[in-house]
Amino acid sequence: MTRLFILLLSREVKGYLFNTNKSWFALGFFLLCILIFPLSLGGSEDLLKKISISSIWICALFANLISLESLFKEDYKNGTLLQYHINRIPFFIIVFTKFICHWLFTGFPIIILSPLFLIFLSGSYENILGLFYSLLIGTPLFSLIGMPISALTLGSAARGPILVFLTIPFFLPIIIFGVLSVNSFSSGSFSEYYLLCAILSIGIIFLPYITIKILKESLE
Amino acid sequence: MTRLFILLLSREVKGYLFNTNKSWFALGFFLLCILIFPLSLGGSEDLLKKISISSIWICALFANLISLESLFKEDYKNGTLLQYHINRIPFFIIVFTKFICHWLFTGFPIIILSPLFLIFLSGSYENILGLFYSLLIGTPLFSLIGMPISALTLGSAARGPILVFLTIPFFLPIIIFGVLSVNSFSSGSFSEYYLLCAILSIGIIFLPYITIKILKESLE
Amino acid sequence: MSKEYLLEVKNLSCERNYKLIFDNVSFKLCSGGVVLINGNNGSGKSSILMCISGILEYKGLIKINKKYNDKIGYVGHKNALCEEDTIYEYLTFWKKIYNYKKDFNYVINFFDLRKYLEIPIKFLSFGQKKKLSFLRLQMIKSQIWLLDEPISGLDKRTRSLIINLITKHIEKGGGVIATSHQIINLRKVKNIMRVKID
Amino acid sequence: MSKEYLLEVKNLSCERNYKLIFDNVSFKLCSGGVVLINGNNGSGKSSILMCISGILEYKGLIKINKKYNDKIGYVGHKNALCEEDTIYEYLTFWKKIYNYKKDFNYVINFFDLRKYLEIPIKFLSFGQKKKLSFLRLQMIKSQIWLLDEPISGLDKRTRSLIINLITKHIEKGGGVIATSHQIINLRKVKNIMRVKID
Amino acid sequence: MIKYFHKFANPVRFLKLAIPIKKISGIAAFFTIFIGLIFALLLSPPDYQQKETVRIMYIHVPSAWMSLMTYGFIFLSSVFFLIWRFPLFLILAKESVPIGIIFTFSALISGALWGKPTWGTYWVWDARLTSFLILFFIFLGLKLIKDTFSNSSKGNYTFAYLSLVGGFNLPIIKFSVDWWNTLHQPASIIRTGGISVSNEMLAPLFLMALGLFFLFIYILLVSVEINIKEKSLINFRDSLKNN
Ligand code: HEM
Ligand SMILES: Nc1ncnc2c1ncn2[C@@H]1O[C@H](COP(=O)(O)OP(=O)(O)OP(=O)(O)O)[C@@H](O)[C@H]1O
Ligand SMILES: Nc1ncnc2c1ncn2[C@@H]1O[C@H](COP(=O)(O)OP(=O)(O)OP(=O)(O)O)[C@@H](O)[C@H]1O
Ligand SMILES: [Mg+2]
Ligand SMILES: [Mg+2]
């Protein structure tokens, strides 16, 4: 089991690292978004400072969203998932490796880079820790919620609408609480963090399970 | 020739309309983005008002970007492009129908809805006309610039980086001038509009041509 | 009997990604003739067809007789089958593209696909998809047919139907270039040329 | 001689999207036996294999003998070929997945794929891709092989190699369920059962 | 045999039970809504603060309640479906989605219209309104799944699981007014401290709520009936084909 896990994980990681396709994509998109904000605001420093946290969260969301679609797609299209299924490879291993890698290559770099960008956007050092922690809880949640949605888009023609209409209701609460939590961090209240943690801990149990179910249904 | 043009156009339009996949996607994504802004700003009306124009531009860009990837992809994958080529269907017809449809279903609805969203975000009626005109010139430019980039991503594995690193330099000027133009519209100067128009008129000649070249090369 | 050629291939050689695939292939396709390309897996049969249809770059000469209709009908591994379309949509679209005037009811019944008319293509079986591509082929008014493994994966009945199709096409003065690992039993065709590549 | 069964199928019927594909199929696969599934295009051969491999839902009974290794080897139209990987990467990955201990040099040479080792799979020809899937198949330690049109699109030499493979597998006590429109020439195998569906 | 029973016999038996209920609830819906509207628009007094605009309440509050209830119903049906694998529950859940969309939409619109005179704006981004908007999107998402997989057997479990996941939103909507300080007013009827609304306003409110509830049952049963009959028609056609 562990052997399989490590094997699949290393394949996934290799895919992200060498198949330049994936690894750069989310991060590059994040950079693109972050760049667009100051540019499109036309250089109003004051404004930029105020929306810096929100904009980092928004960019993190977009970077996640844009890399969502391809999460299972290739493995589905070329029949790898099918072979996994036939060869009795437990799907929870697959789903968890996918989750870990997806977070590692979209969420994690963003977390690491976020202090930098916060300084770059807002010009001040406050809120760094708050943002860091909130992203640390929020980005895995993005990846987790994204998984069943990504699985859903496999079998059906209505990829687009599903992606959009299901991401809105499920991602929005996270981003709302995420932004709120940064603000409340500086004022010393952590209730939003606890809430996000609670969602995360529930999500990490149920969402992979749901993803597995949906994946199996899409194989037919 | 006109017959072919109409035929391909109607097929494209049908694809967008009935294959719910496409038509909703860009627009839905636009709505999603627009919704995220006020929510993640934590209800600060004042801020919202100030960044309303930029945020509409950013969302228009994202909606465009996200629907870019699939522009030629399906036709390429299932060999339709190949058959077009073998059957000597002029590629400029294909490229132009794609362009028109892409704009019609991503740019156009956004233009139409933009006044609504501007009011919704900023709560005021000023700038509506300026935004409307600037989007009217800007969104076709997005689609035009997007086409060669989308074609480039077909053959290669490095879909992601191409999409990101090529879009940044080419889309950024548009969005910068776009946002600037709205601000200058209210002060009665139209220089940015002229500039955008100039880019558009040059682009509409050369970019489809480049797209055709890239498409043909990717067929191999 | 010196029939006129439809297509002439001389000293054709092809490189893909700087790798020589085949070299020095020459043949002539006459009106009413069949060229069968043989060769092992990976010898470059499909590549030859792609060269002729103008997709790959090549060195050498490929001359298509302009006197005839120079359209080419190609059925290969990728057949422009849009997964979400139904058969009906697929056929009407290509019918219009090819400006095919006749009703395609006949061709549909020919291959027993009538009852699947409203089914999306992705639900079809391998053989049914192949049949569908042959339906498209029949709507092109072209002299030259390029067929990449036309009968693999088809059942007996369909195989003989397709061989009939080919025979008819040739009787009308067309020409066929086909690759196949199975024996294509073209008994009625006299002008068969075999090209072996390796 | 009442050999033990590897797999038993009884009264199998299958619906896809509320459409009955086939009905009442029954057969028994014994150790050392071959079941050949015949039928026209679209009759549901591939679907039967998919039912057995546990992908499709079905009604009826599919019993796999637990005494034997109950892993299944499947080669169909979709073969887990990741376009961007090289052959070498593909084989090492699946080798590890299947915990195949031996070196795969032997199997590679067997199919003449050595010189393509570092080529991405998308550059391979149709037949080469198929060969590659058979390489994967050989690395599974499984008794039951499900082969969907195993020899279509392959050249003579490869065909006989694959038939050798099947024969060997059967001699070792395995069982094979295959669909094919071509005649699979299994001379040395005695226990062949033909199932016809329509 | 048992499988067969589960698949066909039960929905049909359900229909036998359902058709009379459908008729009764249809009639009941008509009358309660009719009487309720008379009370709401004519007989009940205007509010001393909000004047006549308070009458929007008789649309807004019942439809808001009903949309929450509809989602709860979908949630429970999905749970039952996942536990007992009873297709009937799935049909019930799926068919309530469009009704839920209507209720949610009308609560949103009426709320927005009510907001203009009372709060001075159609929309604010506070917790109650946002979470309710999210509910609307969840409904839309479910409708989409239902439609895209409509002629295939896939998507059943997908639908059920996603409606489960969407359930997180219900408590947020309900308690958002208590947890965050929102513009929207806190519960004054369904709350722990007892009712705090005068009887003249309460009567039409409850009448309307009851009416919408009957309406919900009526529409639900009609669409379930159509659905079941359609399915059995397909099977009937298939059996004809096979013979
Ligand atoms: C678009 C805006 C609005 C939305 C989305 C909305 C949503 C809701 C929802 C979901 C409920 C049911 C909550 C529950 O059962 O606890 C509700 C109840 C209610 N709403 Fe609104 N509402 C909106 C605007 C308004 C406005 C402007 C008013 C009046 C000032 C208002 C007054 C009420 C009242 C009195 C209740 C009943 C509370 C109770 O006693 O349970 N709403 N609304
Ligand atoms: N893009 C490419 N780059 C490099 N080599 C390629 C490329 N495409 C194909 N090849 C190689 O060219 C050779 C010929 O391929 P082709 O598809 O023409 O073979 P084929 O004769 O049709 O074989 P089959 O009978 O298996 O279909 C193969 O060895 C393949 O590996
Ligand atoms: N998802 C699906 N929904 C509805 N019908 C389907 C679906 N998949 C396949 N079918 C139908 O089921 C039938 C059997 O398909 P299958 O692929 O099993 O055929 P097959 O016997 O393998 O044919 P071939 O010899 O052409 O490969 C076909 O008629 C096909 O149209
Ligand atoms: Mg080939
Ligand atoms: Mg098949």
C-alpha cells in the first residue's frame, strides 16, 4: 500500500516537474493575476494597499480553478484510470496523491510567495502572518473542493457550466472566511481560522470519498 | 466560399449554443469573478466603487483566457482540422468563424452586461459609456490575440507556460490602455481609444494570418 | 492500355522530427487502379498517406493530375468524429461541406446505422465509428481515396460492404491507395499494385 | 477432464444508458481455456469485457475463482498510454505498479521496440502502441486476460508473436477471453469455446 | 426478484398512493393561497414603520422558508437514497430542484424589492443575503447535473453526494443573522424565545406558507408522476423491442 502510494506520488510529482505543462501553469497564472491588479488600478497606491489581501486570495482561487480542469482529465482520457480500476489499485490512493500534488504545485508555492506579494502590493509588513496562515488552511480546501468538481466534469459534455456553477457556491464561503480571517487576525480573534479548520477537517474526510464515487461513476 | 463561411459559422454557433459546454463557460466564469470581488473585499463599498472598472476588465480578461484553451483543441484532437486541411477548406474561413464565435460568446455578452455590473459594483452611473466603448474595442482584441496562442498550445506539451508567458506580455498592454481609456473618457480625451483601435485594425489583419500558419504547422 | 494517372509519387522520402521514416518510394495511381501499401508496423504506411494528403512535409515528388477533380478522401485513425454530436448532425454537416446533393438515407441504411441516428458519437462502438467515417467518405466527390487500414476492426458483413464500395469507386474511374495488414479481397479489380516499404 | 474454472459468467445482461446491449450471455472460462467472443459491430463484445473487468454495471452473475490470482489483465482500445511519456517511463512505471520483478529487456526486444525506448508515445504508430500495451499485459501476474481485438492493425510477425504469447499463457494455466473479427489462429490450444452474441 | 421489486413495483405503488394526495394538495394549495392573499393584501394592517411595503413580507418570508425546506427535503431524500438505494428517493430529490429554484428566486427578488424601501438598497453583501445567494447557485448547480445526466444512468450518485455537500449552507443561512451582525433582521417567528409578531400579521403569513407548502407537494408529485411514467414507458418500449 505505502509502496503504491509512494509510486503514484512520485509519478505525479514527475508529471508536474518535467511535464512543464502543469507545474508552471497555476503559478504562472497566479503571477499573471497578481501583476494585472496593480497595473489595472492605474497606479493608485492607496487602493492597492487596501485590496492587497483580497487580490492575493482571488488570484489564489483563480490559479486553483484554472488548474482544476486537468486534474483527472488526462488519466481519464487515455484510460489510465480504467487500468487502475481493473488492476484493483485503491482509488483513495490515487485521489490522495492527486490532492497532495495539486496542492503542492498550486497551493504551496502561492503560500510561500504570498508574503512577498503582500509586501509588493501593499508595501507594508502587517498582515503577513495572518495571510500566511489563512492561505495555509484555505488552499488545501480549494484543492479538496476542486477534486469532486473536477471529477464531475469528466464524463459529461457540460464541463463549463458545472465547473462554474458548482465552484461558485463551494469556493465562495472559503474565500469570504479567508479574507475575513486575515482582518480578524490582527485584531486577535481567530474564530474564522477555527471555522476554516473545521471545514478542512471535515472536508478531508468526506470530499476524497465523494471524489472516488464520482470517478468510479464516470468510468462507465 | 460564403456558403462555406455560413456553414462553418452556423456549426460553430450551434456548438456554442447546444453544447452547453462552451457558451456558458466564459460568461459563467465572468459572473463568478465579478461575484468574488465584492465578497472578498469584505463589503467595503467605497473600495468596491474604486476598483469596479479594473475588476470588470480583469474579469473579462479571465473569462477570455479560460475559454481560450479549448478554442481549437477539440477540432484538433478528433481530426476535424485535419479533414478540413485535406479537403482544402481555406483555413482563414475557419479562423475567422472561430474568432467571430469566440467573441460573440465571450466578449459580446460581457460588453452587454458590463453597464449592469458597473452599476452593481460601483453603484453609480458614470463611466458606463466609457467602459462600454473600451470593452467594445478591447474584447475582440483579446480574442484575436488569444487565437495564435491557443493554436500554439495544440501540438506541444508545454501548454501551460505558453499560455501564461505569452498572454502576459500581449494582454497586459490591452488591459492597461483599456482601464486608462475609461478614466480618460470622462475627461474628454480619447487618445487611448485611438491607440486601441489602431492595434485592433492591425491585429485583425495579421493575427489570423499568424494563427493559420501555426495551425498548419501543428497538424503534422 | 495506358490509362491516365491520377497521382504520381516519385522518390518520396519523409522525415519526422529529423528521423527518416521512409525513403525512395515511387508509384503511380491510375484511374481505376488500386495501390496497396504493405509494410510492418512502424514502417511508415500511415506517414505516406499523410504526405499525399498534404499534411506532412516530404522530399520528392507528389503530382496530382489536375485534369481530374483533385479532392482527396481520407479515412484514417482520426476521423473528425466530434464526440458530442449525434450521427445525424455529423452527416448533415459534412454533407453540406461536401455539397453532396443526394439524400444520405441510402448510405445510412447501407451500413445499418439508422437506429443510432440520434445517438452521440461517443456512445458508438469502434466498428460503428469506422462505418461512420466511410459514410463521410462516400459523400466526397473525389477521385482519390486514401484509406488507412480500412477493414481492421470490422465484421465480415461490413468488410464485404466496404470492399464493394471500393470496387464501385474504382469502376467509376477513381483510384484507391490503401494500407492494410489484413488481406483486402479485391477480386474484381485488375489493376492492383503492391508497394512494399520497410 | 473437469478442470477448474477461472471465471464463470451466467445470464449476463447489460444496460447502458437504459438501453439493453446484450442479454443472457453465459460461459465458463477454464484454466487453460480460451473463450472467443464473436459478434457483429456494435453487438456488445467490448461491453462484455468491460462488465467482466468491473467497469460497467450488469445484471447476472460474474464469478471469479478466488483460489487463483484474481487480477485481470485488460488490453482494449484505451491502454493507459500517456502521450507525453516515453516508452521507457511507461514500462518502468507499470513494472513497479505490477511489482514485476524481472527485467523488461526481454519483453522489449521481443517486440522490437528497443530503438524507440526514448521516444514519446505520441510519436508511435498504431501498431507500436498496441505492442506496447501487450508489453504491459505481460508484466501483470494475472490468470485472466481480456483482449479486445488483440491482433487488429498488427503485422504478420507481431500477430504470430502475440498468438505465441497467448498460447504460452494458456499453457501456464491461464485463461483468455478475446474478441476479434479476424481469425485468431490458435492451433495448439485445444480448449477453445466460441460465444456468439448479437 | 427483490431487485425487480425495488426497481419497478415500488414507484408504481407509490403512484397509487400519490395521485390522491396530489389532487388534495392541489386543491388545498389553491384555496389557502387564495385566502392567504386576501388576508395579506386586503385585511391585514399596514406596519406602523414600513407602511404598505410590509405586504411584501407575505411573499418573501414564506418563499424563503419554503426554499430552505425544499433544500432540506432534497438533502434528506439524498441521504435516504444513499442509505437504502431506493430510486424513488432520488426521483423525489431531483424533481424538487426546479421548485426550489423558483422559491429561492422569488425570495431573492422579493427580498431585494423589499430592501429598497427599508434599507435603501437592493442588495448588500451581508452574510444572510450572500449565503442565500449561494443557496441559489447550489440549486442551479444541482439542476445542471440533473439535466446533463438526464438521459443516462450516470450521475445519480453524483447528484446525491453533491446535494449532501451543499447542505453545509443551510445552517449558515439560518444562523447567519445570529452569528454576524447583518442588516437582515433576525428570526422573529421560528426562534427559541417564542413568536414576536402580532397575530394579524401572523395569520396571513402562515396561510401563505401553508399554501406554498401544498403547492410544493402538488408540483413535486406531478413531476414525479411524469418521471415515473416516462421511465416505465421506456422499459415498456424496450420489452416490445425484445419480443
Ligand atoms: C435579497 C434580499 C433578501 C434575502 C436573500 C432574504 C432572505 C431571507 C431568508 C433566507 C429568510 C428565511 C430565514 C429563516 O427562516 O430563518 C428570510 C426571512 C425573513 N426576511 Fe428576508 N431576505 C431579504 C431581504 C429582506 C428584507 C429587505 C426584509 C425586511 C426588512 C426581510 C425580512 C425578513 C423577515 C421578517 C423574515 C422572517 C424571519 C423569521 O421570522 O424567521 N428580508 N429572508
Ligand atoms: N512525429 C513523429 N516523430 C518521430 N517519429 C515519428 C513521428 N510520427 C511517427 N513516427 C515514427 O514513424 C514511423 C512510422 O509511423 P507510421 O504511423 O507511418 O507507421 P505505420 O506504417 O502506419 O505503422 P502501423 O502499421 O503500426 O500503423 C514509426 O516508427 C513512428 O515511430
Ligand atoms: N454509453 C453508452 N450508451 C448507450 N449505448 C452505448 C454506450 N456505449 C456503447 N453503446 C452501444 O452499445 C453497443 C455495443 O457496443 P460495444 O462497444 O460493446 O460493441 P462491440 O461489440 O465491441 O463492437 P465493435 O466490434 O464495433 O467493437 C453499440 O451498439 C453501442 O452503440
Ligand atoms: Mg498506421
Ligand atoms: Mg469493440
